[in-house]
Amino acid sequence: MGKFDDIRPYEDNEVIGVLKRLINDREFLGFLTLHLFPKVGKIIPPLARYFVHLLVKKQTVGIASIGDFQNAVAAYATRLVSNTMTGFDYAGIEHLEKDKAYLFVGNHRDIAGDSMLVDYALHLSGHETVRIAVGDNLVQKQFATDLMKLNKSFFIKRSEEGAKKIYAALLASSEFIHESLRTGNSIWIAQSEGRAKDGIDATDPAILKMFALARRKDALSEVIKDLKIVPVSIAYEFDPCDQLKAKELESVARIGSYQKPPGEDLVSLAKGLGEFKGTVCLKFGEPLGEGYDTPESVAKEIDRQVLDNLQMFTINYWALSILAANEDENVNARYAHVWLHVKQLVDLSNVAAFEARLESCPESLRITWLTMYANPLANKFNNGAKNIAPYKSS
């Protein structure tokens, strides 16, 4: 068994066997049936599942390597952009050199969409795609593990218990990241554990400490320079999972916890990919160089670039304006001063689509829902970030 076999992506010689397993995986076929043909799947489950089996078998013909699978993912991403977005804008590619490997550290809004769109932008620009860091909490099903590892994902073990096992898992992740970069494989990892469901993007210094673990005897400034960290910002005009996120945030605010139903992450993954997002904007920042001596200083620079490059949309302004006028002082106090300074930047004369989206949200979740859309704008403003104006199509 190789050193990283329990966390690494699949290799070319494993692809055919994994695809054969997926084609015959009842849970996988059932999951696809539920999302592709929900009505038929409820009426005649075996027939629908068999049809999906034939469909998957046909679509995987000729896939014999990771490169083949990545090409299939790129074709899927093209359809996804066309069918679920009004536009996909990406920028900052000029900061990257094609013959170098980078550690992309991005804000995290969607389980699979963020890294897929990073890959898609790199692919369109002639760059190699990335290895994707995924928490092992997302791989409770074998088919999910298989799909992610086929798509160059590796696992950060977050479910280990006991100090020694946790340390060993973090060290293995750190060593794998360094080995990947040394062999010319770029990495994408979220700036903190889990999605920023509340819309407030911030880098966790613990992630940076993990990066340095494999070279703990070296000066941090040297490690950071060699990692070639590139901050990445992604913004979705509409979040397909906004109500699911609001439900969780409201529960945590009300009772201090949220009991996630079995399979909710897979539902969020499917919704995030398959449902309408409006315009999506992605921007690569500039690689970090020398002069970063502490995890906190690195985190501060990543946050600065992520927030400066994070695109705002009219819905962010609209949500903030409603909260600023809320009768509850605990609510409006957080947003009124921001609205006072930014309201002249936006035209809110055409917000019917936003109002309809809010109306579809259960009333008990609406304030939470609005904060999710207002927080990115408030966070940019409160941190003095640049480029605060709303998106305008070119």
C-alpha cells in the first residue's frame, strides 16, 4: 500500500474498474434516478434505474484514464454553465504561469461548484486542472468517494478521533499537498472548513498551519513562498441552496445546533450544480510571495484579496436595504450604517425576481435568508475592500 493510498485521487490504471463499479452501484443509480427522472423513479423504480444504468454505461464508453474523465467533466461543466447560469465571468488568469503548480485557496459557497468552476476556467485557459481537497465528511457513500477521486479529489480526514490520529491525518494532508505541488499538480482548497453558509468569507489560520506541518522545521516565510498560494474569489448571484443553508443557520441561532438529515450533503451537491445561479463571477488573485512570517499574516492577505476580488450583485444590495430598514434594532444596527454609505451605488427599481425568491422562502427563515445575501456586501464594506459596486454585464 502506498503512503497516500487512503487519501489520494485515483490513478489511470484504476479508472476502468471504478467505472464498472459505479455503473452497477444501486445507490448511485438510485441517486441519479431521483434527480434525473423523479416522477418515473417513484412510479416504476426498477425500470427507471435500469434506464439510468444504460445511460451511464453509454456515457462512460471510451473513458479509460483520469484525463478522459476530466474531459467528460469539462463537457458537463459547459452544459451546466449554459443551462444554469445567465453568465460566467472569470478573470485573473494572467497572474498564473502554465508551467507552475499553485495552491489555490478559495472562499467556499458550493460543495462541488466552486472547485469545478475553478477547473473549468483553468481548462478554458489552457492550464492543467487541480487536485481538489475534500473533507471526508462528504464521502459517506462509496459512489460519492468514487466520483470525487475520479475527478482528482483527495481527502482531508476530519473524522479522526484522538490527538495522535488527528495529527497524523493533518500531517498526511500536508505532505500530500507538498508532494503534489513538487510534482507539478496544483491544488484547490477552501479557506476554512465547510461552506461559508452565512456569506462571511474568512481564512482559518489553522488551514495555514496544516500547510506548514510537513515543513515544520523551515521558516514559515519560506514555506509560504514555495507553496505559491493564490487566493480565489467566487460569487454566485443566486445560491441554489439558500433555503437549506438558512434552515441550518436559523436552527443554530435558535437552539445552538442543527441535526443534518442523512443524505443532505448529497442533496445540496445536486441542487448546487443543477439549479439556477444567475451570474457567477470567479477571480484569481496574485500569488503570495515573501514576507509572511505568521499564519495570521498569511490569512490577512488571503482575506484581503478574496474580499477585494469578490463580486457583488444587486440582490446583495437589495437584501441589505431590507435589513437596514427592519424594525428590530438588533437586525438593522448591523446593516443601516452600511446601507447609508452604499445605497447611491445601486438601482433597486427592478427587484421583482428577488421578491419572488424571498416569497418562496418559509417566513420563519426570511431574515436569515436575507442576511446570507446581505453579509457579503457588509463584510466587504466593513473590511474596507475594493470593488464594492454591483455587477454590470459587459
